[in-house]
Amino acid sequence: MDEVDRLVRAWARERPDLDTAPLQVLSRVTRLARHLDRARRRAFATHELATWEFDVLSALRRSGEPYELSPGRLLREMLVTSGTMTNRVDRLVERGLVERRQDPADRRGVLVRLTPAGRSLVDDALGALLGSEHELLAGLPATDRDQLAALLRVVVAPLDAGAPGRPG
């Protein structure tokens, strides 16, 4: 018995007219998300990064050489407003983690590029994050992790496809 089992049992007792089955899965997902958020914050804090900073830097890092994206592409990746993205890029520029440069394909355009310091920092933070995430999943054999990932994909993919700012 875990906390979710106790919660579901109490609701079933108090509201036997309702099907509480979704709570068995989604309450555990919510609890896992809280644990993951704490682990992420700890991993990033050791590298003096906020979660949003890691998200921007990792989007640039995943883009491949030369590790640069347009602000519009970053907006789509982060699902934030243009004002928020401008503020975030400004703060990362101040820290020397990214730089802005003119887009050679569009003289009016700007590209945001990961600096060597930004690349090193995001690589180190990713290593710390993955260490934490491996610990969270340590109790599951690899085949169970693969199965869980596949099942969660079935639930999450249609939700992501319908998310604002996402095609689909």
C-alpha cells in the first residue's frame, strides 16, 4: 500500500458512485512529477542554473552545430511569450552563456548561439540530471522502464499534439 492506494480507498468509501480508477495512475504521475521537479532543481542548483535556463541552453545544445536557433524557434521549443523569451535570452547573454548574432540568411533576423561556456555548463548539468533520473528509476528493470515509457507515450503524445503553439 502506498499513499495513492490510501487516497483511492478513502474516495471509494466516501464516493462509491464515482469511478476512482484514474487516480491510481494519474495521482502517481503527479507525485512522480513532484519528485522529478525536486531532483531537477537540485541537479541544476549545483550548476547555478534555473530550470528555465537549462531548458533554453539544452534546446540550443540539441540543435547541433553551430548550436544556434532563431528566437522564434526558441519560442516554439519553450512555449513562452516573445517578451519572456527576450528577457531569458538577455539574462543568459549577461551570464556569457549565449550570444546574439545577425542571421546571415536574413539581415533583419537574429540568431541565439550557445557560447563555449554555455555548452560546457549545459553538458555538465545534463550529466547531473541524468544521474538523478537514473536514481529515480533504479527500482525498475530496463524492460519495465521501456514498457512504462511506451505506455506514457500513448497518454502524453495526443496531449502534446493539441498543446497551444504545437502543430497538430
